[in-house]
Amino acid sequence: MKKLARPTLLLPMLLLSLSAHASERVWVPYKKLVEQLRLDKFYALPAAERDRLQLYITVKPENKSYKPSDVVLTAVKGTERQALPALSPDFRMALPFNPAWMNDDTRIMTSLPKGEKSAVGLEATTTVPEGTQWTYTPVMDSVQQMNQAIKKMAGALSMFAPTIKSIVFKFAKPAQLTVGSQVFNTDTKNQIKLKPDSALLKDNPAMVLSERPFEAELSDE
């Protein structure tokens, strides 16, 4: 999605203080983080209402000298410890949703020094079919699926939630995407941004790609 909080997608970006003594310290309770990002609401949706969606959290230190590998997060409940997924090069990870951690006893530890702050937000992607020849509607209709999910996640605050407007297809090299008689070429970032077209959603034409994208991000732009 593009980010959930310019974060790029959803709810307001959260500024959380990442603390740690020499090597590790409490950052935030797991339950608090999940509820603030409304991830519990997302996973409570019927599977059919989120089957094409994947949510990620972003943890971006305000201090730009930190690399993703510098941010090590661990879930701790009593004597139990579980390392959370490593952050990707763009400071993103799929935060595991564990109902057993939704209590006041589970905390997320961070490796960053005391006082360091990070912007926390949500991003979303959609799954795409195998190969390089698809049909339009199953892919582009994920924009509507995400917007419906956002509305239910936000609840009474839905009027303040962002609206997903497009899908950004990301390629490892220059590529071309053809929809019916329309041809789209990648930009300087090797990306193609498409907004759903109501007529095409109805007609469901073929989508042909010269290369398979490594990601299809849902964007609010």
C-alpha cells in the first residue's frame, strides 16, 4: 500500500521512544503497538476480506545514521524470548500477530540506545498471480479490498483514515506492462503506478508484463 502512515497507509504515524541499556531495553508493550496500529482489527477480519493483503510495520529511526541491521527487536514474555523478523533494507517487517502476546506481560525490546526515537507506521502490499500474464480485476480490485479493510480497522475514526488510490508495481529493472491496448513503462525508479479503472474492472482485460514485479505496493497517492 504505499505506506500506511505516510508511513503510507493507515493510521497516524506513531513516534515511539526506542530505549535500551547497553544492548537491550523495553521499547513498547506488544499489545499497545498492535492496538495502536489496529493490527488486531485487521486479523479479526474474515480471511476472505484480507486474502490479497499483506501488512507490514515500518520502524524508521529519526537518527539517519542507523541502518536496518542496527534495529533488533525481540518479543519477551516472562522467560520466553522470540526474535522478531529482521528489518528489510527499507526498515520494514511483517510483525507476527500472536493472540497469546495480547496482554500486559509481553514487551518488545529494542537494541537502540535510550532516548532514540523512531517513526512507526504501516505499509501494505497485495499478492499478484504467478507468471507475467494476469487478468485485471483480481489484481486491481485489491485497492477496494484494502479500503474496506481500512474502514473496518479504523472504526469510528474511518473518516480520518487514508484512502488507497493505486498499486505501485516495483521491478528490478526497466519493464513494460500492457493492459488491453494501453502500454505502461517503468519510471526512473523502475516502478509503474496504476489506478483502478471502473470500466476495466468490469471488462477484466488481460495484463501482460515484460518482467515479473518483486512487489505490488498499495499506495494512497
